[in-house]
Amino acid sequence: MNVTDLMQTYFGDAETEQLGRAAGLDLLSAQRALGVGVPLTLDALADHAASPAGQTHVAEAIDNLPRFGSVQEALAEADGAANLQQAGEFLSPVLLGGQDERIAAAATASAGPAASPDGVRRLLQMTLPLLLSFLAQRGLGRTNMGLLRDLRGGVPGAATDAAPVMTARSVPQAAPAPVAGVLSASVLLDHMKAQFSGQNAERIGAAAGFGGGAQRATLTTLPVVLNALVNKGRTEAGAADLISQARSYLHLTDADGNLDLSSLDDPAETGRLEVQGRGLLTGLFGNVNEITGRLGTALGGSGTSAGRLLSLVTPLALSLLGRRAQAAGLNAERLSAVLGGLSGSSLAGLLPAGLTGLSSLLGNASAAAVAAAPASSAAPIHTAPVAASTPASHGSSTSTTSTDTVAVSRRRGFPWWLIPLLLLVLLGGYWLLQTRQGTTTRSTTDTATTTGAITTDVVVESPVAGSTIPAAPFTMRGTAPASTTVSIREGEEEVAQATADPEGRWNTDMLMPAPGEHTYSVQAGDASSEVRVNVVDAASISTRSNTDTGTETDETDTAADDSAQSDSAGQSQDGDTETQSSADTTAGTAAPITPAESQEFETTDPAGEETSDSVQPAGTGDMTVIGPATGTTLPAGGFTLRGTGAQGQEAELFEDDTSLGRVTVGEDGRWSFDVPSPSAGPHTYSLRSQDGNEIASVRLTTSAATAGAATADCTEDFSLSIADGQTVSEPFRFGGKGQGSGYDVTVRRGARVIGTRKVALDGSCGWSYESKPGPGTITYEVRPAGDATAEPVSTVNLTVGE
């Protein structure tokens, strides 16, 4: 994509006319102003994003902006033009690096004498949030700021030329011509049908738990999955997402494009594939529970078994699609054209006899949800659910907005997304770089009855807003009004539900999200809040994941009459929970530090000055954190956290919301703690008093490990970061360093084994284990990997608080 493509796609004649009219400009003046203003704005954004702080500013702005489907949709909102202009006023001083006045002057000069400077300024202010929203839908985000660099240098050579810079072209809707002789819709459909039939269908259905009807169950599930892939891939942006996601599953097909089902021979690999597939479902299907329920009923089974089958068929079908697209040399545009040739009726033809009632799940009106919103359709808005809010596709652009106004569900009320943008400008971006203490919530009242007041009755405590988490099932928890129902949504679809207890606490297990940025809206009654997280593919940053070792064992209660197999989220049927740390899937390169071999990093603060004990403490209270300094980027692997306080003072140390154990100030007024290898990315390390109040904190970033770091030469003495007999909060994490390939951790509640887990060493010979077993006294036995009869190298007893 270049600047010309961007202008023609999003700012054609009809769009520019509407923006110009709202700004008080005629079409020609608006075209000339945008022809110069947009490229200069892109250059300024790229300049600002050249620094880490600037990247954070841009990413935060993108996170808080709605995903506008088009200019028409944005203007059709209640007070749409005014809201856009206000957003531009908020964003310009922070994101354009002081170049906003220069850009406005250049655009005014290009617009001609008939254009007023104030009108041009209003036009550019309205355009900035639209531009950021559109770019976000084309991939701009925290992990892809390079898109701005690619768009630099698009300023026309003759800025004052009277000819309009843009051509008269509306938002494109027609799909490109099918790829003749390479891959057509019919060829793709025949290939899919052949691969999911016969013995293949039998094996897949059996792996999902279906008996004699395994083949029929697979054949029934296939068109439902294909329909979801087709609906997502009808747009170029959606097809690009499919191509990207398919790369992670190409190992499920051979070089000839045929399914390789060898992974189904290994129960552990089958379970892993099922978990990965489950992570794809939310982005492809709107209401997963509704789909699995209807599918389970049709197949004569349960929604659970249908969900397992969906979770297996989806990555397999995605692998086939990716392999065929790769072999045909299809880019996103051409793949979208192929998928556009598959209709609901053609997919319904795949349904076995007697199951045609499921055809209502097929076609454009099905529950399949497009996760990556196209430029020409209304993207789901990441906010609290709004009554009668349904994304609508737009037809060709016209200069009349009445049709669009009817088609687009208007999100009336106070524009929630302006609140964080206001903070961005009022605090000059400073708030973005500070420690997030616990969580950052942005709450609004229900937009159907709002008066502009903000409520904080719903709080998401974990995951922390803005944090990076691995692509794995996780638990979301927080507070809400007592006994209320808490609804968690992504976009317009509910993905989970919980009920707050009498004390207002709630938690719920979340399905594994696909890699990328996710915004979850949480609502209880009239109160709502949201949390944004960045999900990364653990395999891309890990050399010590369980996928690599292939030896992960499900946690099982081995009592003879009380067996409880854990599910994919780690919650066993008797309530005991064990989850592997996200750090378990992240390798390190710097050797972790043990008490007997203390090492201190000579870190530099953002100003480049070396830190020392005289550094201003990060936090308040008697206990402080003095090193590493806040804002420091550390090498991969473990490190030592240091601080001061009154002799004998004690606090619990947290990494984000995960307890690392307790620290005590020594006779010299100092304390230190050896943090086991954390996952790559930013983390907040905080000290909390017994009553849960934060005493001090520091924000640090851990570098990603070197890919392929070897562990074969690990000969370090075993070390453990947590002391026996401590009382900890859950979840908690411990680890250290060691030798060999890793360790087997056995978890006991009394004499009963409630879980086992193999933990591999990372490239720095470090290891890490995260646990959430529930309240009570828990014993952890650590043995050399693969030797179940060996004496434990360490046994630690911990009391998990309520």
C-alpha cells in the first residue's frame, strides 16, 4: 500500500466532499488540501514513531480509536464531524511532533484562495483520527510501526498544482478477477472436500471423541468452518489475516498440499492442536457457544464434543487453504477473490443428507464474524455493548449519506473513545510511560442512557491493561457490583460471562486468543470498562516451550476414586488449577542470578545516566525499589531486583499481577530478590503490603531471547527463587537456574498429586513455573526431567492465601 492507494481507497471524491462540507470547504479545495495534508501527516507520524515513546503514543491512540468502516460511517454518528474534529485536536499536538501548524499552512496554500485556513485546519483534524483508524485496519499497531515508514515521502512534487491530487474513485467493492488456471473457488472446494473425506474424516472425528458417526460429524463440520474462512477472507484485509494465521499451521499439510494427520496419533499433540484451534474460533465465529450448541445438537452429541471437532477442523482447513494459496502464489487480494467465489449454497452442498437444516449457518448472514475489518465495512467497535449495534457493510461511495445513515447502527451518546485521547493531550503523553498500577480501566456508562458521567464500578485486575500475554488460555478477573452478571465481549460478540460474588470479586476462564491486539469490553449492569492486551505467538519468541519438548503432561489427580483430568485452561474438575507460566514459553540469554552468585546490572535511566543507590526511589513508603531503574530494558533471563527499607520490613513482590514471593529488609536496610527468567516484554514489579496496598513499583522491559539459544551445555547448580514456608497470593511464579534439559514439577495437596508439569530450561539455563492451585497448603517437588523415581532436588511447601 502506498499513499495513492490510501487516498483512493479511503478518501475518494464522495468521502472528500463530505469531509469538506463538514469543514466548510468545497470539493476542489478539500481535495487539494488533503492531497498535501495527508502525506505530510503520514511523514510526521513516521517521524514521531521513530522513538519508543512515540511508538507508544501512536499505539495508544490506535487502541482507543474506533475502527471506522468508512468516512461515511464516522460522519453518520451522532455529532460525528464534531467528535472527529475534537479527536484531531487532542491527537495532533502529541502525535505530529509540533508539525501540525506547518502541515496546516502547507495544506492551506495548496487548497487555493477560496479555502479558509480554519476550514483546512478542521479538515485535517477530522482526517487524523480517520487516518489512524484506517491504517490500524491495514496492520498498523504496536508490533508493526514499519507501515508508517513505508508510507513516507508521498508528498506530491507540485503541492500547489491546481489539478486535484486524487482521482475520482469511490471505495472499491468489486473483487479482483479470479485467478485463471491456478486456483479457482471450485478447485479449492473440491480439494477441501477430498481432504476431509474417507479415512481422514474418520480419524479427525474420532480424535474429537465421536464414535461410529465420526466421518459424518467431520463432513458436517467442514462447511461450517469453510463458511467462516470465506466470510473473513471476502476482504483483502481479512484474507491477509488468513494468510498470516495459516503460516502457523502449514506443518499440518505436506509439500503436495495433502493433510498430514500424524499429530492425531499422539494424544498430547492432539490436545495441543485442539487448544490452538480453539484460539481461532472467537475470531472466526461470532458466538462460539451458539455455533457449537447447534452443531452438537445436529450431530447427536454435546456442544463440548462439537467444540472439540471445530477446534481440530479449523486449523487443518486453514493449513490446507494456506498451502494452496502459497502454491498458487496468491496474495491477499487474489485469495480474497477466490474465496469470494464460494457461496453459501455451494458450501451447503457439502452437508451430509439429512443435515441441510444447518444451512442457516452458512452464507453472509451466518454467525461467522470478520475479525479484521475491511476498509469498506463497519468494523466492530471495541467498547461496551450497545443496543442494536450491528456492523453493516457499505456499498459504493456516493455523495449522499442518507442511505449510510440508515444502514449503520448509530452508537449514540457520549463518544467513549475521546476520554483516553483527552488524557493523551492533557498529560502530554506522560501517562503512557508511567507504571500501570494494577490496571488501567476506561469505564463508561451504558451509551443508551449516558449523561456523560464515568463509572468505575467494573474493574479488570488481570490481565493488566497494555500487557503482553502468550497465545494461551488465561483467566480474567476483577471486581464489580456484588452478585451482578459480568459480560465480557470482544467487538460486538460475548466471549465469556461471570457472576460477581457477594464481595464483588469475579473471574472467568478465557479461550486462547489469536496473536495480535485484543480489546475486551466488560459490562455489569450500567457500568463498563475495557482492557487491551497484546497477544504474541509463544512459539515465535520461545526456545523452551512445551511445544518444543513435546513432553507436557496434563495435570491429573491420581487418587484411585477421585480422578480429575485438567482441561485446556488448566482447571481440573475438582477445582485445583495449575497453569504454566507465560515465562515458561520464553527463552532467555542472560544467566539468572542466585543468592550465592549475586550480580547487579549497571543500568541507565532514560536520560542515559548510570543508576546507583542514590537514584530517586520508584514509589512511596518506607520500602523502595532502587534498581534496575524504571524504564530499563534488560537482557533476556533472570535479574536481581534491589531496594531499601526499614530493618525487618516485609512485603510481597509482584510481577504484574503474579506473586513472586516475599522480601524482607535486612540489617543493612537493604533487600534483594532474584527474579527468575521473565517473559519478553514490559512488566511492572511492585511491592505490596499485607493489606494489598502498593508500596513501590518499577516498570522494566525484558528483551526477547536469541532465537535458537541452546540448552545442551547447562551445568549450573540448581537454584530456587522462592523460600520454603512462605504465604503467597495466586497466581504465583518461581524458578531459578539448573542443568540438563529441565525439571519435572509434581504438585501435591497433602498426599494427593494434583498436577505434574515438565519445565524446560531456556537458553540462559533458567527455568520458571507459574501456579494457581487454589487456597491451601501446596507442596512442590522438583526432580530432574524424565526421572520420576529420583529424589527431589528441592521440595517447597507454600500456603496459598484466599
